[in-house]
Amino acid sequence: TPLPGAVLREVDAMTVSIEDANAGGRSLPLALWNWGEQAWEEVDAVNEQAVVRDPARFLGPQNAVQVRLIADEIGGFIRVGRVTVAQAGTY
């Protein structure tokens, strides 16, 4: 959830970045919570980054975003240094 002073009125695009992951070159199983469908939706992460052009379905109260990574899907233990969510739009 963004800090109260950083909540955008309208979000046009969103980027989810995964940094310092030890996935060994494998694609990370990244999913975002679809608030309307009440279900996890897999998104493509290219070079450990997912760009979402129409993010409305992934924005909850106060533009909250829920992110899920499942280590079992790539067969092992994943260590992730940082996951960041950047939103672009207007106040």
C-alpha cells in the first residue's frame, strides 16, 4: 500500500520488479491479486520485471497491491532481496 500522501487518484501503469533473486535464470512465478475476481492472476515477468499497462484490477483499497511468488513452481528455494511496486498516474 502506498504511503497516504502517495496514493494516486488514477493509476495508468504499474511495474513490479524483483531484485536480487536466486532463481538461477529461471522465470519467476509471479502472480498479482485480482480484486474484482478475488483470485490470483499470473503475470509475465521479463528480466524479473512485470509491466502492467491496465492495472485497475490489481488495485485494492488505497491502491494496495498483493504480490505472490511460489518457490515450489520452479522446484526449490527462492531468495528475493527486494520486491518493488511502482505506480504511474495522476494525483
